[in-house]
Amino acid sequence: MTASSVTLPATAALAIVLIVTLLARAMVRRPGLARLRALFPSWRFFDRATVSPQLLVRSAVADAPLGPWATIDVGPRPLGTWAFAPRANLVLAYHNAIEHLVQELGELELEAAPEGGGDGIETDPRVTGLVSYELVDRIARAHLPAGARAQWKIVIPEATGPCDYLVSPEIST
């Protein structure tokens, strides 16, 4: 058996796999073929990726005006991150809580939407009473200095610039 006779079937098999993954999805009615589809990857979930909402916080001490908006800092990257990633897990948990709040708010009509002429601060009890709202509020409070006044907001990045999705009332820590 020569090297060229081995590479021809391998190349043909690779070509078939590529063609199958690029074809449009069709409903498979036969159970045997449905099990066979598990062997071929589907990368279509990348097509549905959207921009992620971000949590921004601003704070001030005493009677000073609130400072500029900034993202929260989860601290330094510890040694041994390659084996155990607590910082990365914490960031993912924060991100999950923020996305969960945005998902829950998707069904509600916000009372103080900035487009409606309001100041953009959300005070609707249907929103502030959500468990996910409380989680995001606690995330923001955990990254503020003691005794500070603060405010947090969720922004959604867009092509024209970030869009304020939800702005909290001023809070005290």
C-alpha cells in the first residue's frame, strides 16, 4: 500500500465531512440517520451570537458628584489560573446574572425608558422586585468603596455606540 493510496481516501472523507457540514439543515426523519448526525459538527450557533450587555458603575464619596462610568474590576489574576480559574468563573457568573436580568426585562415594558422623555432611571416595582435585579444590584454594591454613593447601569453595545438599557437609582453602600 503506497502513501498516495492512503491519502486519497482520507482526503475524500474530509471533503465529504466539509460538504455535509456546509449543507443547509434538513429535518431527518429516520432514527438511524439522526444518530449519524451526531458525528458531524454544527457550527451554526456562531451565526446567532449577539453583543453582550455590560454592567457599568460610578461612585462618589460624601457630597462629591458621581464620577465617570467604569466597568467593575474583579481583582488581580492569581497564580495557577491554568489549573483552577476562580476569577474567570466569577466573571462568567456576573455575566450570566446580567444577561438573565436583560432576558427577564425583555418581556416588560420599561416605565422610564430614555426615549420616552424620562430620566432613564428605572423605579418600576415590577423591575426592582425581580430576583435578577437584586443579584445585579449586589454585584455592583460588592465593587464599591464603603460609605460611597453610587449608581449602576446596563449598556448594550451597538454599532452607533453603547445604548443605556437600564439605569439604577442612586444607592448608598
